[in-house]
Amino acid sequence: MIQQFIRKAVLAVLLATAVVAAGASADDINLPDMGSPADALLSKSTEAQIGRAIMRDIRASGMVVEDPQIAEYINEIGHRIAAQANDGDHEFTFFVVNDPRINAFALPGGYIGVHTGLIEASRNESELAGVVAHEVAHVTQRHIARAVHASSRQSILSTALMLGAMILGAAGGDSDIVQAGMAMSQGGAVQQQINFTRSNEYEADRIGIRALTNAGFDAYGMASFFEVMSRQDTSSPDSRIPDFLRTHPVTTERISEARARASDYERVHSIDSQGYGIARSRIVVQRYDTAKAAVEHFEREPYSRQSPVERYGRAVAYQRDGRNTDANRIFEDLIEADKTVIAYHIGLGQTQLALEDYAASEQTFARAIELFPRNVPLVIHYAEALLQTGNADKAHAILLDLLNNVPPTPEQVRLIAKAANEAGDVAEAMYYMSEFRLMTGDLVGGISFLRQALALPELQEIQRIRFEARIDFIREFLTEDQLKQLQKARPVSASARNEL
């Protein structure tokens, strides 16, 4: 599956770069002497288009962690760092990849992925933040576009292949050093590409450490994580080099330089946030093949000696194991000690629901919403609970309020489609499913759902106008092949409607 969406992404790169190359070599393009020369071959707009295409396929592959609490955390820490490194010219989307390998990567257009394995391997939040800051710097310094520019004298094909290798690395764990790997097929350009990649890494370290510190984290977090990775035992035949070392080569010189740069800043003793511990605990629980194994992991220490985050992990493991009474008791204790942690309220509401104490669950979620309005994970889990108890109207209402104010993910759009459908608003459900299809790159499918909505007898005139306008808008982006496909398309099938 990964190979399939990589091939599609490489084709997109070939088409995008071929437009630039048509009729002239990169050296023949006359541009004013301003901005980055990389823009001549890969503009920010093209980067964003390629990034969106890759991201849609990664999401479609099922690799993205959809847990709203984990997703919310990685975006909080990511945007906190990006605010210190970004001049406003770049938009960022942070996501977690369900992969035990220790790695992180940056895609064109500001999409930054972090593997679950890296989050679990980090020893503190500053180490994780250091890696995120490094990837953010790759984006702000436009290393992908600069790499394309550097290779443009080879040929347009080698440029596209190099970008394809970057995409392959991002999906499979090899991100930055694949630039050098692709250069292996370019004969005399090998050393030039390796050096260029090393230059990127050092620059990303320098910019990243500054952003890391300005965001309030320990400047030594990056160097600390480098040291941990460099000490990985790879001497035994069964061991292999961690992906982070292959994609971000760490040398003694690089560690020393990172430490030297960190020493230029006042030492910050950053305390790990509750969000870091909660996200990490949820990842650990899901990492085990069985619920029993997850429970055993969190029961290794006596409950009385565990920290709140460790107790939270134990409660989530109990939830997975169906021990909801035990989990409920822990969540009650955690909330009693600290009512400011949203995850505790979510956990309590979920266990009360599992124990069929519906009134208590509703009260827990409703009280939490008053304390933390429009918190994404809280609203999503509350809506799921409302749907489970047959209150689809309220689920639709709170999701609509949230998604009108916070950019949704495709899965969140599919959830509101389900809520609208169960509430009896089939036309709006079709509209939401159209948006879901568009977000996943299926323009023809998006129009098909809108057409199905237009055929509904109970459709209101204002809805008809809105849906027709949306179809006209989408048509402007269809290729000739897609237009032909649309002409032959049949009404949405029963299996497609079952997506609701």
C-alpha cells in the first residue's frame, strides 16, 4: 500500500516539475534577482500542493494516528515551536505516524510527521521538542526546495526521482538522508549531494535550537536526544541502526556542536507537561499486542508509588482490558487531585459510559465542556458518547460548533457526517461526506455525494443553492479525465452511503 501511494506522489512530482522544465532548462529561466533561487523550480505553492497530495495518501494508508488526544498534543508542541522559527510564510500541520521505529520527517508544504516510536523513546519533553524543532527548521529553511534546485542541473527526471525518494523515506522511515541516497544514481553528484545533506542537518540544528529555547524548552534537549541515539547498541547481529540515525546522521562532531550552541543560551529547566505524559502513556498502551500486556507494563510499580501520569496510563490500560470499574476509580482520584487535566475528565466520562451509568457520563462530559469549551479531543469524545446513547442531535450540534471554529481532520468530518445522518439530516450528512472525499483527494466522489444530496426530496432551497455552488467550485479543479469519469459516474452506491 505504501509503495502505491509513493508511486502516485512521484507521478505528481514529475508532472509539477515538468511544467517548469518545458521548453527550457533551469539555467535558461530568467528571473529577477530576488527571493530564493529554489523558487525557480519548486515554488512554495507547488510545495504545498505536493505536500497535500502526499498527506492525503498517507492518511488513506491508515498510518496516521487518529487518537484526538495524541493529535492535539503533537500540534500544540509543534505550533509552539513553529511560532518561534516561522516568519509567517509557512503553514504547519503536525501528525503522528503509527510506527514503532524511531524517526521524524518533514514533507513539502510544512507537513511534519513524528513516529510513535520516537515519542516513546524520548526521555523528556525537551528531547521530543528538539526533534520537532529540527524538522520545523527543515521547512522554514526550505531544504527540500533547495535540494531540488541543487539537483536541477542534472535533469528534470533526477529532480523528480530525488523528490520521490524523499517521499519514500517519509512513508517508510527514511526522510532527510534520502537526498544523498538518490544521488547515488547520479554518478559524479554523489559527494555534492551528501555534503548538501550534511549542510542541511547542521543548519536545521542551529535554527532548531534557537526556536527550541525561545519556546521555553531546554536548549540541550536536541543534543541530549542525539547522544541517546548515538549510544544505541548496534554491535549484535540482531540489532540494526535506528531509523533516526540513518535519516539524521549523528556524529561526535555534530553532538559537540549542538551542545556548544545550546551553551549560548541560559539553561532552562523545563518541566514535562501533562500533555506529554498523557500522549506518551496512550502510545505505550496501544503499542502492546494485548491488553493484558499493557496492564502488566503499568502494574510493574505499586499504585501508591506511581506519578499521576503513570496512574493515568494504568487507567487507560484497564480501559483497554475492559476493567472499567478499576479505571473509573483511578480517574475519580486523578480528578479529585487535579481538575485542570482534560484527559482525566474524558477518561471518567468514557468509563462511566462503559459501566452504563449514562446520566453520570453525560454530567461529566457536560461539566467538562463548560470548563474547557471547544477543546477538540473533549468535544470529539463527548460526541462519540452522545452517539452511543442515541443523542445524535446534540452530537451534531456540538461538532458543528467545533468544526466551524477549528479546522477539522478528515476523520472528524466523517464523524459529523455520521452524527447528521443519525439525527435525520441526510442532506447535510451527504454534504459532509462530500467534504470528507475532497479532503482525501477524491474530487469525483465528492461531487457524487453532492449530486445524491440534490436528489433528496426533502432538500431545502438554500441547501440546493449551496450544494450546486460547491459542485461548480470543485469542477474548476477537475482534470479532463476526471470530467469524463464524472460523466460516467453513477449515483452514490449503497456501500458508499454506508460510510455514513
